[in-house]
Amino acid sequence: MMRQAKTMAATAVFCLLASAVAYGESSPEAPGEAQVKLNQPIPGAKLTVERVSLTTPMEVLEAGRKRQVKEVLEFRVTSSQPIEARALDPVLYVGKTKVTDYRYEDDGRTVVFSLTDTKKAQDGAPTYVQFGDQVSTRTPLQKFSRKQAKEMTR
Amino acid sequence: MWSWNRLCLLVMCLAMVCWLPPSVAAQPDDVTERFDGQAFRWERIPAPAPAASLLDLGHHYRVRLAEEGKATEVQLPVKAPAIGAMDLSTLRWGRLDPETKQYEILDVPVVLSGKGTSVRLAQSGDYSLFGLPAEPLGKAVIGRVCDIEGRPTPAQIEPICTRIYCAGFKEIGPIGVSGDPGIPGMPPRPGPGGGDICERCMNRGGRLPEAIAECHLTKGIDVGIVLPPLFPLPVCQVSPASLADPSEPGNYPVASAEYKFVDAINIPPNDPNTDVWATVRYPGAAAGPDAAIAPGTAKFPLVLYLHGNHGTVISGSSHVCGGSGPPVPNHDGYNYVLDRLASLGFIAVSINANDLNCKADRIPERGKLILEHLRRWKNWNDPGQPDADFGGRFYNRVDLSRIGLAGHSRGGEAVLSAYLENKSAGLGFGIKALHSIAPVDFHGLILEDVPYYVLLPAADGDVSGLSGARIYDRAAPRANPNKMPKMQSHVYGANHNWFNTVWFQDEGSPPGGTPGRLTQPQQQAVERVMAVAFFRQFLQGFTAARGLFTGTAAVASLAPAEIYRSYQDPAHLNVDDFEDLPANVALNSLGGGNAGVSLSPFGEFSFTQGSAFNPSFFQQTKGLIAGWNAAGDQFTLAIPASKKDVSAYRYLSFRITQVFDNGAVNPVGQDQDLDVGLEDELGNKIFLRVGTYDRIPFPYQRPSLIKSMLQTVRLGLVCFSCRTLVGVHTKAIAKIHFRFNRKAAGLVGIDSIQFTR
């Protein structure tokens, strides 16, 4: 009994400690020569949003169905440094909506995320970008405001 | 239901009643006593003159038969260490001819039993027990004794084993081979239930020149001795054997070429203008660019490498996406492997996939790009196809039935995609081996029938979840587990980038230069040695380096890398994979019962992120979590009788990891250790200390994302009989024990308990 109690206590301590451990690589690492900071938020990241009206409708496949799209929302995330191309894809979250379609701009510091189902972007939703499921890279951005989105035609 | 023991007991009784003469059964054991039987009498006599060419075992008797000429079977009690040293098939009784003073060998076999030896005699006279060494004594003599640590009490064993060699000679001490420094005489017997048999074995230099004698358990009254061939002998290997580097340059001069077809293919849906671009190394008539291929008609296996997602444009000291500047030669980063492969008789290719970089996913597209390269190699091999690219250089020299694919990062998953599409679309390329370096796992692909080797860099700062571990876990799935070997190297201190020489930046965690981190050349040595060993094994049939994957071999050039392996052989018996639905820790995969003694926690858990025992697990399997804090805590798996014969296998294998608990139970930085035991139906039980054979290391320490990562430990079945040579009966295994007695406390994850080749 005593032993079991000790074990349970040890387990409890362990669980507490384990839950306290940051599994998201949040602790900054010491700089090293040619060290790439892949595990951290994108430095100096800023978000601008554009509502792009398409002169030629685009056909997209959503949930196995083809659909004509006349407007897309483009979320431009710009960093003060080149955004590394790496194994894990950058992902933009607008509230609970996950935007995975992206392209790099030629400056290498801008990633543009495209959302074709624009209704999924809730006005006022918090946004952030991260790489894959790597929580340590989560980079908070401005809240999404449909009103502030620039209108474009392409 | 008749148990084996009861059946054997019955057989024994029949034997005693029907086969042995009553007088014989009553013989005393002690040879120093005189005995007057009803039909004969005998007495021990001094040794007669030595007989040339016969091994005098020192048993000489004068037998007086009551009626000359009437054959009588007598049993003479024998206790002699020398018998334990003999090949028993050579034992004969010899009769001294009173006239010639020479021994004639009686043409009757010596029957050994627990009480002595029997022989049918027809004349009174002097008899001696001889061995007939068929070979020089140094080879023929084997040490053999049946003194099994942890054996049952005599009361339990006698009724069963009276006539079994093991029991009958349990009092005989082992006799060593002449010159064996490990057996200076009669070694002390170990205490019951304790000790570490194989450590003693190791003290003998790990050398076991002896054959294994097994009790024959199935032949009723003929129970006797089964003698396997004396040589070669199974060896209990305690530490890895040193091996020559399998990636040392071979004899072929390394020739090189490059091909680049700009915007050559359309990969739907979104990559219409993709280059077909690669660098090639091949066995040449001479070294250098575009040299002729090596003379002869030999066809060379083909290996293709594919890099992962990375910047495509060189901008200052950075590799970026977009803009103007020279392209990043991402594909040139594996030439250090390609060169070695070519020198050893491979055509080795590395593909550039810049057109698929800096874009989301593109795993299927990368797979299609690989297949496009294979299509072109098929044409370049075909003399019926015009070849404006190489002028027929590779006609009939590419063995498209022996193709290996290797990929790094996204390329590491793309090789799976290519393999599966080749299979599903019936393209017919003979892809026989897949290798991934730090792969992503975007699509959850499952391999079922191709040798797979994945390298996981523990300091990976990019694929920091080590997704390749999930690919390994899913491969050879439960429903179809016996069609492929799978191998994994978990390399402490290695980062994601440095397996590619072009990806010079260190994203590793902790940063480079920290103790325990490997340098770029050290990382590349790991990839070079392991990848070359892998492809040589599965494309060229070179099996000498197989031990690098199973743990029986080591190569000096891998140092100082700490590599923890996982390996699953296609030939295995799954004792427990802990995948029960619903979870039932009390039942193993064979249907036997599991029991934990004083373990807490003790249960089946997912080892997958999000639903695991704790957040340190990044795998895709279920396993046992067991914690202990006192000696005597145990986990035992019962083997059903229908599965008890594991003699076709060579190892007891299991996966194990320390559970990272931030030092709460497992001390930071220290190895764990425990004993693993096998128990047979007779109750013979032998434990091995895992730490003698392998390590259960503390998880790789990085600033965060510390992982509990399973590794495979394989214990040779021969080791479970190593000190006394007659160990647990592998034809009748009843239980597997995990005895947590080497450390005061601990918390481990265990999975994939198997008997295996």
C-alpha cells in the first residue's frame, strides 16, 4: 500500500511537472553561427488583407465539389526578415478557420494566404500564423476586419 | 485437457514399468558400492591399460552375469564429469578381451538416463565406458551441463525429467574446452533465483564454443538427447561486433553527369512547368564528368534521392523563395552519398525539385516527379529508344528491377508517395527499398511490402515532431505485418538540415556547438554509412552490414553519433503490440494473460500526440506504460501453449523508452535498466540484464519538445541458455518476464514484444 501510494504520488508529481513543461519549444535558444530560428515566431510579422474580385472566375475544388469563385480574401503576412521555406507549411488561422493555400512573394519576406470561401473569415476573429503544428512558431497578428480589407480587382 | 507435464509423466511411468527390467530400476546410484543383483553382480575395478584412440571416461566395471550367454540389460550408475564433456552420440561400452587385452567396442548404443547408462550384455567380463572422439579432442569436447538457474524444485522436476538428460545430469559440472580461460574448473553454482547468467557468460569472453543440448520433450520413452551440429554454434552476442565501413569507396571510378529539361512536364493540378533536373553519379570507365560507363554488361541498380522544401533562390547568404538570383542547387546536397554508391556499383541520381518548393504540400507532386525521372531512365536503358541525351551510354546498364528511393524532409514522404503510386497505377518500376531522412508525414501513407529505413534526427528544429516515427509505426501494419522489414535510426544530436550539404544553416535544437550536437561531417557520416548499407543490402544482397540496423554490429566511422535503433523483421511472432480494442492490458496479442506486480501506472496508452500518457510522445502506436519504485515489481506475459514453440526465432525483441517526466521518476541524464526473463513450461527461468546488451537512454535533451521515443532491444534466445548451455526450452516457452529490479524507480513505455529472426 505504502509503495503504491508513493508511486501514485510520484506519478502525480510527474504529471504536474509534465504539464508545466512547455512542449512548444517556447524557450529561446542561444544564438549560434548560421543558426536558423525556425522554432520561433516570425519576426516583425504584419498582416494586410485584400478582398480580390476576380475578373475571370476561378474554379476551386471544395469538399470534393467544384465551385466557381469570384472573390477571394488574400492575407499578406510580411516579415522583417526572409520567411524560411521549410518542411512544415505556414498556416494562417482566422478564428477557427485554417487557411493552407499560400504563395511566396518575390521578396521572400511575404507569404500570401488565399481563402476562397470568404464567408469562413469571421469579422473580428483573431488571426495568427504558424508552421505546421509547431506551436512555438505561433505568430499573433491583427484581428481580421472585413471593413479594413483593401478592395482589389484582378 | 492434457498438459505437457501430465503427458510426459504418463510416458515416464510407462517407461519405468514396460521398458526397464525391474532389477535395473532398483540399481543404486553410488558406484562405490557393491551390488549383488538377481541376475548379475558388478564391481568397480581399477582402470585397465589405456586404449589408444579411445577416450577413457574412467568407468570400468567387472560384471558377472548369472547365466552366461543370456543377454541381460544392465544399468550401470555413472556419475562422471567427463560425460558432460562428450558428444554423447559417441559413447560406447567396450569389453576387454581377456586374451588380446584389447577392447572391443560393443555394438550397442549407450542409453543414458537419469540413473546411469544401460547396456545389453551377454557375457561376464570387464567393461569400460568410452567416448569415441570423432574429431580431435579440442573440438569434440563440449561443455554441457543442465544446471538451470531458477529451475524447479526436485520434487517438481523429478517425475518429469527422470529420464531426461537435463535432469539426469544436473549434478555434473561443466567441463570446458581445453584452453578455455573462462572455465578454470568447476565454476560456482549461482544462487537460486538470482544472479545474472549472461554476465558470467560475458566474463568468459563472450565465447560459447559449446553446442546446446536440448531436452527432447516430445518422444515419450525415447526422451534423450538432441544434439545439434557442433559447429557453427549459436553465440550469445553481448556487444555489437565491429564492422568495416560498408560505405568505403568501392572499385568503380565515379563518373558524373547532369540532365536538365526545363519546364518539361506538367504535374497537375498546379505545377504545369516543372523542370526535370538531376545530377547523376555512376560507375565509370574513368572518373569525371560524362565518362563512359564501366565496361562490361553488368546492370547497375538505380538509387534516386529527392530533397525537401527549401529556398530556391540564393540571395546573399540566404536561400529564399522568389526574386532573382542563382538557383539553390538543392539536389547537389547528397553527392557525398551518391559518390560512394556509384563507386560500389550503383547509378545514383539526385533530383532537383525547386519548382515544387516554396509551395504548400506538393508531396504527391514530388512523387510524380520521381516517377517521371524513372520513366526517363527506363528509356535511357532501352536500346530501342533513341537517346539524344546520353547517346546510349546507359543502354542495358540500368537494372530497373532494383530501384531504391531516398528522400529528405518532404522528399522523405514523397518517396512513399512514388512507391505507392507506382504500385497502384501498375507502372512496373521495381522499387525495392525506401529510405527517408527526417520526413514529414502530411498524408499518413502506409507501407506494407517494401523494406523501409527512416533516419530521425533528434535535434531536428524543423520537423521537430519527428514525424518519421509515425511512418515507421504505421509500416507493416497489424493486419499485414510480415511482408517487410522496417528500420529506424534515432540519431542524438543531429539536426534537420545538415544531411544536405547545401542546407548549411543549423536549425538544430539546442544550437550547434552545444555538447552532444553532431557536426555537419558527423551527421553526413551517419547518412552515408547507413544509407549505403541499406541500399547495398536490399539492392545488391550485401547483408554483412545488416547488424547496423539490428544492433549486432557497429562501424567506427559512425562515432561519435549515438544512434538508437528500431527494427522489425518480417519474420516475427507478435506477443503483444498493446493495440487491443478496447484497451485491455491483462490480455496480450497471443491471447495469453498479462500481469503486473506492484506497477503503477500500469496500462495501455496511446503514444500519439494529443492523446498520449503525457505530451512527450510523438509516435503513432499504443503501448504499455509501467512505473515502479521497488525491487520485485514485474510485468509478465503468458504465452499460450499453442504458441509455445519459438525455436524458429532467434531473438526476443521489444521496444522500450524512458518516459520523459522531467526527472520526477527517471533521473535526468541516466540510463534505465531492468531484467528480462524467459520461463519455460518446466519452470526453468533465466533472466538477462538489458543493460548488459543495450542501453535504455534518457531522452534526447533539447530545450523543449523532449520526446519519449521507443527503440528496439533484441536479446538473443541463445543468451537465455548461456551459462549452463541448457537453458530455457525454446520449444516450450511459457512466460516472458520484465523484472524492474535494476533501478530503484522508473517509468517506461514498452511496445512490440516479439519473438523474431
